[in-house]
Amino acid sequence: MDLRVDQPHSARMYDYYLGGKDNFPADREAAEQAIAAFPNAPLAARQNRAFLVRAARYLAAEVGIRQFLDVGTGIPTSPNLHEVVQDVAPDARVVYADNDPIVPV
Ligand SMILES: C[S@@+](CC[C@H](N)C(=O)[O-])C[C@H]1O[C@@H](n2cnc3c(N)ncnc32)[C@H](O)[C@@H]1O
């Protein structure tokens, strides 16, 4: 697959907002332009991620959920959903799904 790393990609821009390493100069340049218009973009991405972690941990630890379907996984980032839920429930299972071919699921 041609990843077209010379062109910005929203998933890699999101990775950049999160401080990830799976992004390229074109992604970083576009992300910085977005940040110039919306300075809270990195904060919003990190808060989105933090909510995911809190909600998933609660569902695994307090509600007893053992099967998770992560639709719109995005580029893997730490902690990934399976790391969060298996930390409190090692028997929890996660299926990742994303409609973007650059996302490895
Ligand atoms: C901003 S990322 C979110 C990543 C992660 N879920 C998070 O909260 O940090 C959104 C992801 O949703 C995926 N997506 C958007 N529409 C989708 C659809 N209809 N089916 C599956 N994945 C989808 C995109 O490809 C992208 O990877």
C-alpha cells in the first residue's frame, strides 16, 4: 500500500497531536496549521484519549464488561484499549476496527 507520506493524513495528524511518532513532515506541517487556527487541538486529542481510558477502565473494573469493540481505533497509541481493560481484567477481549487502510488492525 502506498502510504502517501508526502501528503498530510488526519490519522497521522491526530498521532502528532498526541505526541506520537507515527507521523511525517507533511502531517506535522498540516497539524501545525490546524493548531494555529485551533490551539486546543492537542489538548482536545489528549482529553479524548483520557476519557476513553477512564470509561473503559470503569466498564471493565466496575461493570464487569469483558468484550469491547473499538470502532475507529486510529493509529495505535499508548495505552491502547486492550492494555487498559486487560490491566484490570486479563480475560477481557478487544476487537479493533477502522475503515482507514493506514490503520493496522
Ligand atoms: C481521531 S481518530 C480516533 C482514534 C481513537 N479512537 C481515539 O479516540 O483516540 C478517528 C478514527 O476513526 C476512523 N473512522 C472514521 N469513520 C469510521 C467508520 N465509519 N468506520 C470505521 N472507522 C472510522 C478513522 O479512520 C480514524 O482512524
